[in-house]
Amino acid sequence: MASSPLTPSADSRTRVSALREALTTRVVVADGAMGTMLQAQDPTLDDFQQLEGCNEVLNVTRPDIVRSVHSAYFDAGVDCVETNTFGANLTALGEYDIPERVAELSEAGARIARETADEFAARDGRQRWVLGSMGPGTKLPTLGHTTFGAIRDAYQQNAEGLLAGGADALLVETTQDLLQTKASVLAARRAMETAGYQVPLIVSVTVETTGTMLLGSEIGAALTALEPLGIDMIGLNCATGPAEMSEHLRYLARHSRIQLSCMPNAGLPVLGKDGAHYPLTAPELADAQETFVREYGLSLIGGCCGTTPEHLRQVVERVRDLTPTERNPQPEPGAASLYQSVPFRQDTSYLAIGERTNANGSKKFREAMLAGRSPPPASRRSPGSPASTARR
């Protein structure tokens, strides 16, 4: 693991400063799906170094393929692209028996994106940025699949490689387990300390069609648990299309002190004779993202599974002249379990106090009730009958 601080160039500091300003003054548009576009170029088993499906290896063996994907999105007009490092972490690379290559593949992926972004910036003078992708991996610490310390240390290598390669921000994305998310965030912070400079830290959680994250966490629990860690932005990506994300974004818009992002799939996948496909059209995604910017004040938007350069081209056209709607969030102090957030709120509801009576168990009480008079105190509750109860 790297231990000596990097020396960030003046250009990198300028880019990071410009990105922070852009996120506060306009809508920044990121790219869309990566994996499907890589696979569409039919890389060979040799390209994968006999590790079929390990897209991160292409950063070393076929940088031309990876660069072509970044170029396609920049041609569509996006402001930033994500690095091809979604699986550059301990558990994902561990399944290919190459966990020691986390830093190498992370830096290589960031460097390809950086070079491509700089080429486009040189053409027209418009700044382009690189988001360093930190994926969730394949094992969840909350379920005991791996340990917090092990994935934290490997994520630090991931983040250090991304920064060394020229990433302008770190994107902890598609998170499914709040413990795994915390490990990623802490690792990113450590990497920035090692690098000697700070970049925006973005967290994007994945909420399933069930309405919660994979392990049952509600969006309120995610916000309560993650916002105090000092992240710069929180949002949603993957699992669903924009329609299913709307209410969760509404919650974040009402309660989040920090900026918001959204990168939905192109709808829910539909199974057909040729396999699954995503049905949301480019105009439909553009409609949804424009609505989200206007209603929820999103600062960063893009696409996830099933989205293409054409999807993002139309999103860019739709939001080009928009600025994020100003929000007036009402943060709600509270504590969160894995599943839900519990606000620190005093309950002042109506309090009724009553006493149970037992006419069958107490002869004296029954006689007094029939006579319309109050029984002696000792007769008001028969042996074994419940004591006074309070109910809210």
C-alpha cells in the first residue's frame, strides 16, 4: 500500500476546484453503462488474461477498448466519465485470484479516463472530469462474508490508485450494505490523506424494488448513517429505473444537507427471447432526469445499466441550461439501525389512563356496578385481574 504522499499538480487542483464549483452552480452530467459497451467489442480470452469477464484487466491489456467507451460518452456531451474500476476491489478481484492487483488496475483505469478527458478538453477548452468508481464487491461484511478491516484496507488501495491515475472525485457506488459503505468511505478518506489533497466524495446507494437496500436498509437509515461521515454528495444508482427512485429522492431532497445525485437504469429489465433488455428510451430518461433536477435539486445525474451514449446525449440536451432547484432541507436528527432511522422526537400525543374491571371475578364489584355505586377500593380489582394500564 502506498505510504508516501502524492504531489498533486496545479492542473489537478484546478480541476477539482472547478468540479466543486460546477456541482454548486449547474447540473453536471456523467456517463452511462460501461460493461455492456466493453463486451460489445467482443474482447478475447487473451484480452482478459484468461480471466473471462474481469473487465478491469482490460485497463492493462486493451486500453483502446476502454478509451473508446469514454470517448463515446464524451462525444455525447457528458461532463465526466467513470473509471473502469467497478470491480477493482478485494472481493471481486479475489474471485479471480488476483486481489494483489487492486491498486494496479485502479490506477490504470483512472489514467485511461484522465487521458481521454484531457484530450477532449484540449479540443474545445471545456473542462472534463473523471469520477473514480469504487464498486461494492461481491461479499457483504454485515452478513459475515468478509471483515470490515480487510475490505477497508483494500478499498484504500483502490482509492489511492484512482487518485494516482488522475481521478477528480471518488464515487462509492451501488452500495448494498451500510457497513461496506462505511468501509469504503473511511478508506477513501485515508487515501486522500495519503495523497495530500481532498477531492469530492460521492456515495450512491442502491435501493431495490422492495423499497430498501439489499439488506433491508431504508433510505432514511442510509442518510442518517452516511451524512455524518463527511461525504459531499449522496444519491441513488442501479437496481431500478427512475420511476422507482422518485420517492427516495424526495426523501433525500427534504432531509439531506448535502448535494444529491441520481444515475438510474434504463428502466427495469424485461426478459425476452434474446435475453434481458432495458426498455426505457432516451427521451424517457431525459424527461425523468429533467423532472428530478427541477423537483429535487439534483447536482449530478447520469445513467447506469442499459443506458447508452444516446441516452446521455438527450439528457445533456435537456438539462444544458438548467441549474439545480434550490432546496430548503429540514434535517431530522436521529439514530439509525441497519434498517431504519429513528428521529429524536418527543412524543406529545394524547395520553389516556384507564383501569380494567372484572364483573365476573369480583362479586362485590358486580353488585356495586348493578347498584350504580362505587365499590370499596379493595373490590375494584379482583385477584389476578390486570393492574392499571396506560395507553398512548
